[in-house]
Amino acid sequence: MTAANIADRVVEMAVASMESSSITIGARLGWWSALADAGDAGIDSNALAKRSGAHPRYVREWLAAMGAGGWLVVTDSASDAADARTYALAPGVREVLVDADSDLYLAPLLRQVSAGQLSLRTLERVFQTGEGLAWADHDPDMVVAQGEMNRNPLRKDLPPWIREHLPDTAAALDGGVWVADVGTGHGWASIGLASMFPNATVHAYDLDEPSVAAARTNVHEAGLDGHVTVYADSIDSAEPGAYRLVVMAEMLHDVPDPIGLLAACRKALADDGVVFVADMRVGESYSAPADLVERLMYGFSLLVCLADSMTTRPSAATGTVIRPSILQEYARQAGFTDVRELPIEHDTWRFWALRA
């Protein structure tokens, strides 16, 4: 790669970064939803400004920028007057940036990147001192957007994965056993499991108070009070052998003491129980240059996850790029003798079944 190629790449990164921030601003101000409501007819800058209570000049510039980036299409450009142009969502944008129920919904990912960039000065300091930076110490959008990113795969997809790939466990859940959701976040895995397996009792654990509050709200709104109980606590407090299934979804790499937590899960597991782990789909070993997913994981590790794990000492300081050999070694040191990767297809996660 030549210096000219590198320069082109830097310019492309700068454009992408600024468009990402502009997309996030539009999401926070409700502009993308308003465009979706306008449909194919589109909306002009004055109408969008009036609807959202924003200043017309800023709205006009934002619409023009999003049109220039291909995120919007100009549906009426007959007039040369900028405020007379009408804009509508480009094909596919609704599914990716507006529709929270879409499997392709990624607007929260951009919001997380923006939240991480707001913490760059603090990260600069902790990179020098070796201190940590907790999720909760970022802009609030960091945690909120994480919950939104995990909503669909954990609520809709995780229960069918359990049914298909762990049929004995699914049969036990149908019969009515206890399930633990460790590091529940906003509670989506618990909600999905309780919905598909209504006879099971689900206990959700998390130490982050805002996440616990959000999970309790989501459980209540799902009508699952009494089926799901959310604890602001660790699974260390659970009765030994209480759970037939323990779920750990996209959280083990953040934990300062992953071996200790896995050992606590093993202690809380019934003799015939299984720990279901979903964590990052990265390569078996390091390679450079790497693919897009691995680069994404290094980005999250540098901006969020590694610093979060280093808020507690001592820390394993795993980082987001948790390779299969690392996870397997953690599980074995925690006392699991049967550690198997499950053949579940997913763009960014690997899946494991751990048995004592």
C-alpha cells in the first residue's frame, strides 16, 4: 500500500466518522423517524424543522448532507431553492437505521461509537496510568445503545438456539426448572427465555444499577413479572446446584475475574446443567491485516471493554478479542471438563456449551 493509498483511506475514515456522528444526531433529534413516517413522499427542511422543533437552517444542512451521502434520496428537486427540496429515506435505510425490530438494525452501533469518542480524553489518561473506565462512566448512550443492539438476538434468537442445539436442556425448561441469566444487561435474554419457556423460572443477575433498573422495566412491560426476577447482585449469592441452565451473553470478556465468575456459575449449576456462553466471533489466532469483524472487536476493546475490565484489580484484562483458546482455558480452570463450541451461525458471536 502506498502513501497515497493511506491518505485516501484516512480521508474515507474522516468522512465515515463525520457521517456517523451526523446520523447519530439525526437519531437523537427524531429526524430519521420523521423521515420514515413521511414515506416515499418525503419531507422538506421546513416541515421537518417544524415537526421536530429544530432550527430550519440546521435541518436543511443535515438533509443535504445525508442526501449527499446516499442515506436519503431527493424526491423533488425541481426548485433550486435548498429549502424546497424534498427528501425521503433511501432503500434499505429504514431497516438499518429506524426499525428497531429489524434484524439489520444498527443505529445503536453508531451511537456507541459516538459515545466512545466522547471519552477519548479520559481514555488517553487511563491508557497512560493503567486505570480503568467503566461502562457507566461513558456518555449514557453507551449502555443504552448496547441494550438496544442486543435486544433482537437475545429476545428473539437465543431461545430457539437453546431449543435446537441443547434439546435436553430445552425439554427441562419446558418442564419447569430454574434458569440464571448472568450479566443480564437490559434483560432481553431473560425476557426471551421466559417467553419461549413459560414454565421456567428465570433469575437475572447484574451489578450495574442502571442496567438492573432498565431490565426490571423491560420485564414489567413484557408482562413477565413473577416469571423473571432481576437481582442487583452476583450469581455468587445463588444456592449451589440451583440452575439447570446458566446464560452468559456477550459479557465474559468484560469480567475482571472470568475464571472466578465461571467457577461461581459452575457451583450454581445442577449436576446435569449447562452454561451457555455467547461471546465474540474472532479468529483462532491473531492475523494482520484482519477481517472487518475482528477490526470492529479491537475497536470496542480499545474504546470500551478493556478499560471497563481494568476498573477492578486484579484483572484478567481480557478485552473484546477473546479468542477460542482463551475462553476454553478459562472454562477448564473454572472446573468445566466438557467445553464445546456450538454450530450456531452468527456474524459477530461464537457459542459454547460448558458442562461440569
